[in-house]
Amino acid sequence: MSIKLNKSITQVHWQPLTALLEPAGTKQQALTGFDDEFVDIVDYIIRITHRIWEQKNVGLCYRYYGEICPVFTLGGYSECVEQVVQNTLKTIAAFPDRSLIGENVIWKEEADGTYYSSHLITSIMTNTGNSDFGLATNKTGRVTTIADCVCFENKIIKEWLVRDNSFLISQLGLDLIDAAIHFSALTPNDTFNEWYNSEYNRVLEAKHRTELSFTESSWTTESFVHAWAQTLFNQKQFSTLTQFYHVAAAHQWPGGRQSTGLAQISGTLIQWLAQCPDAKMTIDHIGVTGFDDDTIDIAIRWSVAGTFNPHIDRLSSLKGSRFFVLGCTHMRVKNQKIIKEVTVFDEISLYANMIRESGHSLPLLAQGV
């Protein structure tokens, strides 16, 4: 592997929050235009997240987000810092005690002074206020989020945000399809619809290569990631899983699905793809940083598009609907094999978009209809 651990850049792993909030040492990256207090891009992401969410200094969004800052999620689109503030307040109102534990930040530095960060977060929060999913439940849940950000001169200027909302609502005692029905009643803006249509068509029209391979001597992050997407998601060749995953790999998938080893991982992927048999995946961004001297972390932003083939009766009226997912994956790779993977996307928004587009009125399970 050509990517080696840069020991001078902040490492999130195993460090107590107190150490991350008070970094020792001098500036390790140029960070042109950033506040002098930040020593590197990881420090910037960790500390501004803590200030905005844990310390509830929501107004700091005006300092750390661009006035125009497109934020893409599968559930909606926002374009300016005012909407970032509104959405942050809305989430905190529903989950006032939300804490954000930074699990990892995978980053890339560009020649023009921009930085790309992929921030893996675990949140613990109690639903004491009404949310987009329904009325307050007063229950506590844990949720995984990945925020991919483009940062320039002290501000986030573009963001792709994915959250495992289906796992969260299961802990809150809410039904997945009920939550999707509730969420589908919200009307997205025209820009979201344009983005959604454009992305769906882009993925379907992309040239999906029929053969991708790599050898031990020619292995690169780029070739590995594209082969992973092409072989497993586009060609559905699950007998090749051993080319990508360690035999005892740990695998986390939305809805709180946890798998260990090749058989369970294969089952998770097959079960998910069965609801979209013609799924096509594109790799939209790759970032890589060193984890230790012989292990790397890879951040992938990807998209999947296809046609919905429902596997539960409640969604039968959606058969043939457009199926589109914005997803992010963090992989830990050692000796050219994945030893740990965390994949995140929003299943509630996935189903809500299809429900809204279909125009069908689906019954709520909670109402006994």
C-alpha cells in the first residue's frame, strides 16, 4: 500500500475527547484561511462539531459554513447557511441531549487549498421532541452518521450527509414503513427534485465496466474500490467476496445490521440487493488515510440506482418505482482485505421518496389499518 500513516496529523482513535479538544503541538497543515487555532483538518472537523452540537452553539454555523453551502441528503436539500442553522435547531429540538462521538475522520488535501473530510460519527440521543418521523417517544437511541464535507478557508462549502435513521427509529419503537409514510408527507424543494432526477439518471447512464481486477503487485486503493463496486454490486458475483473481505471481517449495514465473516456479509448484501435486482453503483468519491503502519482507512461516497422489487406486502404497490440511494462507506483495509466496514444510508428517505413519487396512500401499521 502506498498510503502510510501520517503521525503528525490528529488521530481520532483511542484519544479521549479532552485531548482532542486541546491539541498539543504546532500547525501540521497549511490550512490557508482557517483560524490559527486549528492544527490540521481533523482538528477543525472535531472541534467545530463539538462546539455546534455538544455545546449547542448553533450560531457558530455562520462562522464555519459558507453563506452558500449545498447540503445533499436523501431526504432533502439545503443551499445556504440559514437552512443549516434551521435544520440543526430542528434536530436538537427533537433530540436535545444529542452527543456526537467522532469515530474517524478520513481526509484529503487538494492543491488549491480545499480539504475533503469524511467524518464517521456515533450519536446517542433521546427523542423528547417531535421529529420528521412522528411524535416524541421519550426513548433513547444510537445512530451512525457519515458527513462528507468540502472545506475551504475555515468554512464548509459543500456537504453530503447520510444517517442510519432506520436503526434509530427501531430503537425509538417506531415502525420503519410508518416513519417513511410520515416523512413522505413533507414536500421537498424543486432543487432536491432536480438533483434526485439528475443523479438517478447519471447512475443508470454511467458506463458500468464489465471486468475489473487487480493483483497483489498492482493493487491500488482506486482499483480495489472500483472492483468492489463493480464485482459485488453491479455484477452480483458474491463468490468473489474473499477477494475483498478478510474471512473474519466485521460489517455494519443500515438498520443496525451487524455481520461477521463472509457468509453473513454475503447474506446482508444479497438480501438488500434482492429489492433492487438491476441496481447499478457508481463510485463518486474516494479518500484514504493511514490507520497504522500496515493498515489504511478508505472513505467512499457512492450512489445506487435501479428499479424497486418489494419483498414485503405493505410496499407491493411500489413495485417498479425508481430506487435511488446516496451512501457512504468507511473501510479499514489490512493486507489488501477489508477487516472492518461501516456503510451508512437513510432507508427511511429511500422508501419515503418512492412513496411520495408513486402517489399511493399506504396504511399505517400503528393505526391498525
